[in-house]
Amino acid sequence: MKREKSVYEMQAEICKILSSPKRIEIISALKDGEKTVTELVDILETPKANVSQHLAVMRLKGILKSRRDGVNIYYRIANPKVIQACVLMKEVLSELLIERGKIADWVRRA
């Protein structure tokens, strides 16, 4: 049981990392392949310091990998299942919003 608890704690840490909308946006921007920090700054329309901070946290926690090529640092998703997890959660959200819409319609008609 103690071992399971540590797995739950690690899972919670990953979920905390993914609780930031900007980090989810970064994952979305990287889903089709690696990008430089400059490319991500342009895509996200966010200051470089802010993007770099998010990238550092995500790399430290193993969500992203990086490589240097000259002056550029390229980032990529470390495990494609991270993308799958984000897609799955987006599907859950879509279904929830649809269901809430149905409930709201039912309440309005009642």
C-alpha cells in the first residue's frame, strides 16, 4: 500500500504540472514535433522569460526533452502518451460541456 501511495503522489505531481493552461498550450504546440524557444514564444504570444520558465519545469519533471543546436534549444514531448492524455481530457471536457448544455436546455424548457 505504501508503494501505491508514492505512485499516486508522483501522478499528482504530473497532474500539477499539467494544471497550467500555458503548459497545455505548449504541449499542443509541440504535438507535431520539436520547436525552438523562439518558435514557441511566437506561437504562444508570451514573453520569452515566461515560456522558458514553463519549459524548464516541464523538462525537469520529464514531460519534455531538449537538445541544443548552436544557439538554439529545441524542445519536444518526452512521451507521446502525454499528448494522448491531454487529448483525452479535452474530450472529457467537451462531453461535460455538451451534457451541461443539455441540462441547461432541459431547465429552460421546464
